[in-house]
Amino acid sequence: MRDPGALIRARKLTKSFGNFTAVDGIDFELTRRGEAFGFLGPNGAGKSSTMRMIGCVSPPSGGELTILGLDPVTDGPRIRARLGVVPQEDTLDLELTVQENLLIYGRYFGLPRDVIRERTARLLDFVQLSDRAGDEVEPLSGGMKRRLTIARSLINEPEILLLDEPTTGLDPQARHVVWDRLFRLKQQGVTLVLTTHYMDEAEQLCDRLVVMDRGKIAAEGSPRQLIEQYSTPEVLELRFDPADHEQAAGKVGDAGAQRTEVLADRILLYVRNGDEALAAVRGLGLEPQTSLVRRSTLEDVFLRLTGRRLED
Amino acid sequence: MAVTSSTGTSSTGTTSGTATTGTGTAGLAAERDRAGQAGPWEMALRQFRHWLVNYRRTWRGSAYSSFLNPVLYLGSIGLGLGTLVNKHGTAQLGGVSYLAFLAPGLLAATGMQTAIGESTYPVLGSVKWRHTYVAAVSSPLRPRDLLHGHLLFTTLRLAMNCVAFMVVMAVFGAIKSPWAVLALPAAVLTGLAFAAPIEAWAISLTKDSPFAYLFRFGLIPLFLFSGTFFPVSQLPVWAQPVAYATPLWHGVALCRSLTLGQIPVLESLGHTAYLIALALAGLYAGHRTYRRRLYV
């Protein structure tokens, strides 16, 4: 039965391409307007395929998917009229001006010219591109193009905004501008659904997220819940002389950490108190070249759940 | 609005940079209904306007060549070569001057060339390089609306080029009958008989090299051997059925009968039906290929 209250509801949702299963029977549900919901996972985890199914441009291979109470296969146009989409790669028309891009896109939604003109002014203001309105898109920077794509996705005042890797390829400054704008949208009640392989992005933006790996959902919760559930308050990162790395890896287990991860270049000790753990390591007669005590992040959660790192 | 610093989520008030508006909830709901539930014609027109906006940037050059090409062809081959041909006697051409024989053939060929130009690179480019189709399917438009919108635009381009061609024809005195007004829709239809199937094929490609084969082994032989420059009866006997089967020959025969005012009714209806059938087959195939390419 379809729940009309849910914004998006997926049950055993599956997407296959030939023999390859990109999305392998995932369940999730969004019910709260203004929530920011994220899919966190490495490249190839099935995030983009999921987003395309939600965007009604990719028919599910199996399972159930309901968006705004409607079926994406039969009601695609009606659903898309209420969605905004920021794709992973910008699909702006580079040969047209900033303004013309919004005009064309607004026309796709059947909006009258005066409505588009009014919204264009406001949206360009919102993404801080008012002074470039009449310029061609081609020479704009990556960050500006992404902001323009966001403005374009808002031309129909969507109820749900889908963002696939919204800041991939942007420099740190440009990423912060995008995050700031997305944060404001959320405050204004727009529901955000985003994918990312950046744990800092997920922590910054998402109220709730699912960790995806190899087409499946490995865990679900708020960033804080996930860290509490799957990691320790602190992490001690140790770096040894490469010659001693292996030997040290064998010994640190006795330092009393809840869990130890041995990476190619570092050893991570998952502990309650990092400084105490460091003292314990030294007590074992080990002297790391460098050591760092930090708080747990979603990267640690991912490592714990999948045994692999996010951004490889 | 104040230009906020790049990281200033908390430093400025929430009043600056508002993305959502005062459009009331009821107004928005009505707007979304209109956006998502429009009929196929309105959906196609939304995409058609996109092509118009694009065309605004390049129309001058294309308008110039749509007049220049017929002047060059009709002047050099129609008049120049035609003088020699006419001296030889024109019984094989149906007793008309070579110019009057050639011009309607080139009119139909203009339809074909315009159609192939519009339905190859612009179509593949929209999905592969410019990504405009990729963006458009995230709106309420469906793949078939994109196909319809582009075919509408192609029809407009066909009409423009064929009108220009017929104006030049008239100036050269190559229009012999008032029935020639029907040669315009005939030439446009000839174009659509090419545009729809080629567009259906073009959207399915992953690279553009097959276009070169289309031009080399499709467009050029058809242009030369479909009765455009000389009657098909001059071809070797074995080649004649091949020429009669090609869509351009039907277009040429139809346009020629209309501008000369020598119209065999049944045959002309047959040509028309053939061209319409080809265009509809392309449309049907395009519904499938557009969907397959854009809904992955």
C-alpha cells in the first residue's frame, strides 16, 4: 500500500544493468519536509543510480518506489514538475547566457515569461550571480556553474531538491558557498536529497543519512548517531617509520584500543581517550614518528562498516 | 541583498537570499499541475522554443546560405549547363527547359539536405556534448516531447529553406504552374521523411563517425541519382528500381509534377503516401530510441 504521507518511499528498490546490480534491494523513507537526507558512499556504491530513479529518469528494475505518493514510471511528468535536480555533471547550455538558461528551463515547466523573469532575478540574487545575468555560461568558474545549476533547479519552486555530488570538483572556497546556499534552502523548508562521497559534506548538510556500499545500505541514522553507534569518541592516528610499520602494527593491539585499523601508511586506534592511549602505546616501547588525536568522523564509520575508505 | 561572505551561514540574517517566494501554496499547486499534465502539443512546444532561442544566435548565416545556394546551383547548372542540354533537345526531360526540370529536383534535395543537417549533429550533440536533452528530461518533458519539439523545429527550418529556394526559383523563371504552391509542403514532407528516421537513429549513437557514412553513402548518391539532375530512365536498367525505391526520388517526382503543372494524380498520391509512411515510421521508432537513450 502506498503511504500518501511519505515524500519518498523505497522498498527493496533495485536497479540492474545487464548482469551488474547497481542498487541491490534498498529501503528508505523520507517523511519530513525540510529534511536533508544523504546517501554517503564511495564512487560506484549505487548512489547516482538511486538518484536517477528518484528523478524519474531511470525505471527501477525491481522493488517499489513512490515519490510524493506517485509512481515514477507512470507519473514521471507530474512528479518531475515538483522536483528540482542538480546533476553530478553540469548540464547547462554553455552557449547561452545565464539568464537564457533559466528562461529555457522555466519554459520546460510551462511557466509564463513574467514569472520566469521575476524568479530569475531572485534566484540569481540567491546564488550571487546577479552581475553575470547577461553573460555566456562558458567562461564561468566551476563554482559559479554549480550555483547556476542550483538556481536553475529551483525555477519551479520544487518541494524536493535532488543533488548528486553537489560539490565534487569544486575548490574549498566554492564548496563553502554551495553549502551555505543549500543550508539556507533547507531553512526555507525545501527537502534536500543528496549524494556525496565527502564525509565532511555529509556531516555539514545531512540531518539523516544512509551509508551505501556496493548497492546496499550498510547503516542509517544521523551523523552523530552513526558515529556513536559505530565508532569511539576519539581516534588516535599513529605514523611509524615505514620500516617499523608492520612490527608496530602487530604490537599496538596491546595498547587497549576497542578496535585497531591498520592502513597502508597509518595505524588508527579507536579509543575513548586518545592521550591515554598514546601513553599506553609509548608504554609498550613504541615511538611513533607522528601522532594525532582527533574525534571520530563518518569516515571512521564507513571504514568500520565496509573495511574500506570513502575517497579512494 | 547584501553580498554575504562565502562561509557566512550564521553571520547574516535569514532575510537575505531567499529562494522561495510569495507564490501562494494554492498557486504553486496549480502551477505544478499545469507543468506536469500538459498535453503532447504543449510539451512539444516547450522544447521547440528551446531550439528557437538557440537559432536566434545563428539565423543570419543560415538565412544567407539558404538564398545563396539555390542562386549558385540554378545559375551554374540550371542556366550554364542547361544551355548545352537544351541545344540537344529536351524530349527526355518532358519537353521543358533543363532549368525548369532541374529546379524542382533541387528543391526536394534541399528538403533532404536541410533535414539531414538538422537531424544528425544537433540531435546527438544534445545528448552527448551539450547535454541539453539530459537536462530537459529532468523537467516534466518526456523523451518523446523532445523528439516532437525537435521535429517541429526541423519543420520550421525546412519551410524556411524551401521558401527561400522557391523565391529564387521564381526569380529564375523556373516555376511553370500555380500548383507550385503545393511544392512547398511537398518539399517539407520530403525533408520530414528523412528527418524522422534519421533522428531516431542519431539519438542512439555513442559517437558521430557513422554520420560520415550517412553523408558519403546516403546523402551524396541520393542527391546525384534520384532523378534530381537527369531522369531515372537514363540509369542502367538494373539501377532504376533502386532509384525508384529511394525517398528522394518520390519527393523529386512530386515537386517536379507540381512546379511544371503536369500532375499524374494517382502517382502523386502514391508519392505522398510513401513519404508520410516513412515519416511516421521514423516517429514511431524515435519514440522508442529516445526513451531508450534518455531513460537509462
